[in-house]
Amino acid sequence: MESLSSTKYIQKHYLCRGHKIFSKYVEKGAPTVVFETGLGDESGSWDYVQNQVSKLTSTFSYDRAGIGKSDKAPTPRTCLDIVYDLVDLLSKAPVEYPYILVGHSFGGLVIRLFASMYPELVLGIILVDAAPEYKEISYEKILPEKNILPNREYLNNPMLNSEKIDKIQSYDQISFNKYLYDIPLTVIIRGLSDVFDQDLPNERILEIDQELQLNFLKLSTKSKVVIAKNSTHFIQNDEPEIIIEEIKKMLSIFK
């Protein structure tokens, strides 16, 4: 993997809505590719992909409040809180809109809400094994009985996830603000199951995730799907070139 030292990033904190947020960016004119991480992940999870894309255009990544080098914020939080932080952050950093939004896992929820609320700022969306809303409820039909209650508790109790996100309220925000985009939307889905727990039906969970993510194609009139056949959930680690290639294709439309 390419080191950060090979790319000259500006690394800076900005005060956004009462807390300092760490950002890392390269300014090369519009459009700017904005990276959003999965739940509990620092901006560094995008390092390799961001390094490669930074050779082509402006890029921007950051640590959400309470993660990495950013200050904590009052909890529980919701996707709407994160979107408001991001809008404030992007207004202060010297990167140009419009944006191509790239979101992994939970970050997919954030960028979908951002694009629905501020469509005039967004040129394209790339969802990377993105979390569907209410996915935990969908899992219940295939989970062993002993796992159903913990799964529901995890959904309902913000204190049980790493960022203390109110998932129910966040999912409701996504559903309420659902928007039919008329911009390029690429859905990248993992092809291999993750094995977090040997007692779980991991292959069936993969099938449900794939089925739910295929529904994202309905969000735009210009959508496509790519299967990362040799990847588990962290496609940016297993097959980063797939993500880079899809960003390049999207950039070619606008540059």
C-alpha cells in the first residue's frame, strides 16, 4: 500500500458545530471526491484509494466526531448530525464542489442522506458495500433464535455501537428523505461472506446484504452494480482497484 508521505495532503482541524473535526485533503479543482467511512472507522481506512484518486482530482476525507483525531460530540448521534457536520466542514475547507461521494458501509447511509438534502452539490455517488436501512430486522428471518434478541438490542440501543448512533432514528431520516437521483450511482457489493461469528449463518447474511443493496439501483435513473467477487466487507482493502476504477469512470464524465 502506498504511504501517506507520497501524497502532499493538507491535514487540518476545523471547528464545526462546537467540536473540532480532523480533515485530510488535496485541492486540485472540481470535482472533489469525498470519502465517508464505515461505523467506527478512521479516515485512514481510505488511504490507498485516496492516494490514487488524489493524482487525478481533489479529494477529501475526515474523522467523524468521536473518531480518530476528531473531538467527541454529544451522544447519541444520528446520520443527520453527521451530515450537518460534514456540510459545515466542507464549507470551511478549501475544496471545490460539486462532489462525488464515496461511502463504505455505514458511510453509505450518510452520503445518501447528504445527497438527498443537498442534491445541487453532488455529481455522483459510489456506495461501497453500503449498509441498507433496517438491515438488522431483515437478518431476523435467518438468525438462530439465541441471536435474535441481541441483534434487536443492538439495533435499538445506541450505546451498543462504536459511535453511539441512534440507528432507528437514522434509518427513519434516510427513509423520510429518500430522493430519486438523476446522477450516476454505482453500487459496489462484496462477493464473499465475512465470518465474524462461526455460529451465524454468514452465507445467508451475505445473500440478504446483496439483495438489499441491489435495491439501491432504484435510487437513481443512472445506476449500475459492480460485484467485487474476491472481496469481503472491506472492499477498499481486498480489491481497491475496483473502487478506483469506478471513481475514474465517474470523473471521466465530468472532466
